[in-house]
Amino acid sequence: MLQLRFPDDLDAEEFLAEYWQQRPLLMRGALPANIDPVTAEVLAGLACEEEVESRLVLEHGNSPWELRQGPFDEADFAALPDSHWTLLVQDVDKHLESVAQLLKPFDFLPRWRIDDIMASYAADGGSVGPHTDAYDVFLIQTAGQRRWRISSATTTEADLLPDTQLRILDRFEAEQEWLLSPGDMLYLPPGVAHWGVAEGPCITCSVGFRSPSSRELASSWCEQITAQADDDLRYTDPHLDPDQPGGEITPEAVARATDLLAAVLERDSAEQSRWFGSLMTEPKPHLWIEPPARPVSLEDLAGRLDSGERLLRHPYSRLAYARPTERQLVLFADGQAFDAPPALLDAIRQLTLLGPLEEVPHAPWLKVPGGSELLCELFNQGTLIPDDAD
């Protein structure tokens, strides 16, 4: 199993206290130099598939940067210049077990926060330009060398290069720079401007984290509240003053409206937990999981398991759990919340840490009342799949 090697005897606890979301950290030899989880040929093959999100970024000297969206074909790659282009492929961990293994060293961080691993192949001089990200990222060099430059200068929308589809900074003054080789890793907190340029062909795997904005959180929460609101609960205005001018909205009227709104928005912590867990495990639209064509019954699933069939975690699946109270356990699977028997805590904890297509130990589920039923629900949702699934 891969393990992360921190520099200068730094451990995970010190990293979280001193660097996480605070300042960059270069980690020489963080992973073995021979990890090599994906080749350029495999990345190009993925970029030709319809369900895979991919992009090409080309730099044309002094002209604007060019962005091309996948899927691509062999002719697209054959027509590329010898240098100064980059292929980026999202969610490679969902498609390749070798890349998914790169997540194992990050178990000291909340797994539900990890969004994906993006792999980028760059020809010599290839880059996506100086830019910032709104989330934490670990940049793992897996093949070749890439030179990274960073800047702590604060940037705004006004600092972006005009007339391009890419969010590239118009001006960038590097404060630090490093040449990364296979096994080296650079951690960057949100907002740190960075610019990576390939020195010869190279591959970088980027571990990115989900970081919903306040607007996204508010929109999701209000959408849920609106769906649950009682349409019969309406604004009222008893005890009106007959001498009040008819066109005036009084402070008392506004207070009655806001009191009504507060009553609608009021929710307990358990309901808030279910909303947030469902939101953070919701799959991306292009990675939505299709349920099986024919749902199985509890008896059918039990028979299949008795005959030796294995259950695997779907490669696209996102899982997490919460304990809103001492007596409650909620499993979140691909945007859905399931009440679970508290006795399943260890089994659910193990499930949420499995990688794509790793086997789910089903025996503990069958020993707990209600566990078999929940296992069947996860199977019929598509979160769990049989080992013979296409």
C-alpha cells in the first residue's frame, strides 16, 4: 500500500496544523519514483471516450491560448505540434484502478472531500498557463519533469487574461519555483497562483478536493427547503391599523414575513446533516450511476452471495456517513441518504474507504438486523455491483 512520506519528519497532524489551507509545501520523494500509474497512450485512449471529460490546451506563442474539448480521436492527436500543448483528463481514478491507488496515502483527510484525480500529459513546454484554483490540490509528478512557479499575490477577475476561454492570469510574478521529478509532490492551498511548465514530456496527477461555494450551498439548501415547504402556511396580518396608509409596507409587515420565513427555514441538525451528506456525495452529471435493469429481491441477493458472488464498489460511487446523534447512523451513497443500524458502523466505515471496484466484505452486513436490506438497496441503486458486471 502506498504511503505518503512527509519532509523533515513532518507528520500528518503537523501538516494539517501548519500547512493545510494555509501555505504551500514541497514534498520531495513523497511517493515512490516508480509509481507510474498511467501512460500517455492510456490517457489519450480515455480522452477518446464519450463519457470521459477531457481537454486540450495549446499555447500559440503570443496569440491567445486555445482550449479544445473532448472527446478526441486519433486524428486530433496526430495533428498536434511537437511542443507546447497539454492533455487533461478528469476523474481518471474512476476509470483506472492504478490511479485510484494514489488516493490511499490521503486517508488522513476526509475522503468525502476528495473530488477526483485529474491526469495531465504535457509535451515539452506544455502548460495551462498561470492560474489559481478555488480548492486544495496535491500535484503529484508521475513521469518526466515539470517546473512549478508559485505566487502568493492576491488575484481577482480583473487580473485574468481577456479573450480566452481559460482562466489564465494576465500577469504573474513567481516568488518560488521548483523542478519536480517522479515521486515529488507539491501541495497548494486555495488561491495560490501557480504555473507548471513541462521540461520534456511529462505526466502530473492532481488530487483535487470538493469545495462548494456559499452560493452553491445556499442554492442547494433552499432548493431542499422549498421542496418541503408547506404551501398552506401563508403570510397573515391580523390586528391591522385602519389609519395606516394603504400603500406602505410597514416594519411590522416585514417582520411577519421574515418570521414566517424563519419558521420554514428552521431545521434540526439531523436534517442539516442529511442534506449536506447527500450534497457532498452527489455524482457529477457525466458520471451518474445507472441502476441495474432489473432490481433484485433480498432473497435473490442472499442466494447470489451464498453461491460465492462478490460485491464491488462501483467506480463512480461516492460514499460517506454521519452520526447526527448517538443513536443515529446515516449512510450517504451517491446523493442519497439511508438510515442504517448503528451496529453497522464498522462495516460502513470500511465501505466508505474502499477504492473503485474493491470488494465489499458483505458478511458483517448480514449479521446485523436491517443490514441485508440496506445492502440490497445499495445494489439496486447501482452503488454496489456484481463482480461479473460489464
